[in-house]
Amino acid sequence: MSKAIIVVDFAYKGTQRKGHGTGRKGLSSTLKYLQYRDKVQNQLAANRDYERWQDRGMGIHWRNIMKNSDALQSKHVLAWTWVVSPAPDLMALIPEEERRDLVCDLTERIVEDYYLERGFGVPEYSYILHDREAKMDDDAETMRQLHTHVVLPGTAPLDGVDRTAVYNNKERGHDTLFREIASRHFSAALDRIVGPEWQLLREVEPEIEPEQPAPDDLDAWFPRN
């Protein structure tokens, strides 16, 4: 079975607190963690010129994002929290000076196409770029894992009704669509920047791979240290 070229995940924070890490308190804690993550683990944050949140309508500070999440929540979802994580061995093929912009561009393309292909308008969102060391498989080698965390509201624009609730259901194929869009855009970027030789590091992953690890199982692809 081929390893994914990019891992994407959608999770959410519900409107009701049902235990640790849930509800408004859970979302605010997550946002603070993302904004103030340890500089030792996040080399990008050590650069004072680095803009932590990329604002596409939700804000540039966790308090703004929290306020907008409250205003744009659905009945059950306070906010969606995504991860977009290209495979480190493939990102290593990209010139270092191009990697940050590439991951940001990928993130925005994935967000926009996912909503548009589901018939919604593109909602407000903000995202933050993180960097960490990831151990590759069972090898002792570690590589940089550049990835984004995206925060989106529980609702999105929809023609004729202003806004409507958005739900992501595996049974309706939403996770498959999510992975397909991400893989499509990253493949195109690799073809453009690296050339077709990148495919020597991967067999092309089928659009539907029912036996692969769950899409949110980052450790299955990039084991933690």
C-alpha cells in the first residue's frame, strides 16, 4: 500500500462542553496553543517577522478567531479545525526558500476547492504554519514536517440562504473528497516544481483506499519522536 503524499484531517469543537478539550474552553485552549507553541519545537516562531496567523476573515489573534467562531457557529459546531501536512520526504525535494509559500498556497487551494466542490461559498478562515521534526518510518532519520492548522467556522455561505451549517461525514464521502483535492493540488505542485521524477518515491495513491489508516492518523504516516 502506498503512503499518502499529503495528510489532511478535519476535526471540530462542538458548541457544548462535554469534557476536557471540548466546547468554548477547548477551542480557546487549542487556539492559544497554536499561537504560542513552544519556539523550540516551532522554528518558524523564533523569527519575529513571522506572521503567526494568516487571516482570511477569522482574525490574526486567537481572541479574534474565538469571537468570530462564536458569531459564525452552527447549532452543533463552534469551529472546524483542519490540518494540512504534505509528506516531509516529498517536501524535501522542494527548494527550501519555496516551501513556506507552497504550503500556504496548498492550504488556501484546498480550503477553497473543498467548499466550492460541495456547493458552498468559501467561508472565513485563518491558518497558522508550524514546523517540527518528524521521524520517518522506523528509520532513525528525522525530517522537517511543515504543516498548517486551519480554523474555520461552523457555517458557510450558501446561495439563497445566506449561511448554513457545514458537516463533514465520512459516510457521505467528504473525507475522500478532502484527500483527493489535497493530493491533486500537491501532485500538481510537485510536477511543476520538481518534475515527474518525484513519483519514483511514491506509487500513485488510488483515489479510494478503504484499508489505509484513518485520514486524521498523522502518526501512522509521520511517527512522533
